[in-house]
Amino acid sequence: MTEPITVVTSPVRLEYRYTPGVAMSRFLRHIAEGEIVGQRCPRCSKVYVPPRSGACPRCGVPTQEEVPVADVGTVTTFCVVNVPFAGSLPLPYVAAAILLDGADIPITYLLQEVEAGDVRMGMRVRAEWATPEERTTSIDHSIRYFKPTGEPDVPIDTVLEALLSA
């Protein structure tokens, strides 16, 4: 009797180039300075972080007003990752949708300095920035991850309301 195959290792290579537009270029320059900015829609007033190509995806109108947002936010949803892949972090780890204070749409980012089983909706988190010398116009190089602030959780009803209005 032969043992079942449980893992197949196969080399995969994916190369791509990303060319940011004007709105994303401004966003990334702010990231290199240790600041997070979004853009506000003049019609619906939603603040998008990062900006969506200089236009509101809901209203279709140009967005030009830059709005500073905090590097602190609330976990709205999250995923505990238990599947390894090449170069992955030690398992399990957590990817979370984080609604930054001042933004209307969550961003997805890595959570660390917390056990996966302790992550919850409403948890308050803060960006762990690279040192100023290490920051670049890449968000992945400038913000290492988010971690708990120790603040009280945001009530779940408030989190759900934010998700429904996004």
C-alpha cells in the first residue's frame, strides 16, 4: 500500500510591474514620510485609503481633497492563516481588515504581536512603522504590520454599522 500524496512542491514565479497613478503616487509619497492620507469624495464624503485612482468608486466623480487619517484603527474582519507557503510567516498568523480612524473603507494588513486566538472584531490596532531611514514609497516596506493598542474594543454594533455603510 502506498502512502497518499499530501504535498506537492512546484516552483512558481510571478513577475509584474505596478505603475501607480497620480493619486496612488501621492499616497505612497506620504507613506514614505510616515503619514497616511486618503481622498474624500465630494459627493458622498467617503474617505478612501488608499485612494482609488483619483475617483470615487461609488459615485464615479473625481476625488482630489487629500485627508489625513490616523495610523490607528479598528479590526472589522480578519482571517487566521493556517496554510504555509514559501516565505510565509510562522503559522498561524492573521490578516485583518482595519478601518483606520478617519477612513470609511478598511484596508487589509498583517496583525502581529497578538496570538491569533486573541484577535477579535472591534480590536483597536496601531501601525508599526519602519524607521524613517528604512521607509520607502512601498507601503509593505514602510508599515511592517499592525498591533494591538491596548485600548478598549469598539462595540460590535459600531463595527457592523461601519461595514454596512462602507
